[in-house]
Amino acid sequence: QLCTIRIGFPVDSDEQAIEYKKKISDVLAPIPQARIDFGLIPVPPRPETHA
């Protein structure tokens, strides 16, 4: 079986995202077959609301 987890969260900078990725990698280090797909995407704009 394969376990997949997809998480998304805002970051303030690329550097902050890389630090989180390193921490997650450290947690998964005991699992040699673990794979992390890492990427940064822009936050989509929120739709305008009309009152």
C-alpha cells in the first residue's frame, strides 16, 4: 500500500517554505522509500463579494 498526504498552507517567503520542507524531510528520514513532491504556487485571488 501507499500512503499519500497532501498539505497546503501559506508561507511568508520561499526560505520559510524550504525550512518547513526540511523539517518534514527530517520526520520522514527513517522511511527510505519516502518521496516528497515540493512546490510553491501563487495563492489564487479571492473572488470579489458584493454587499
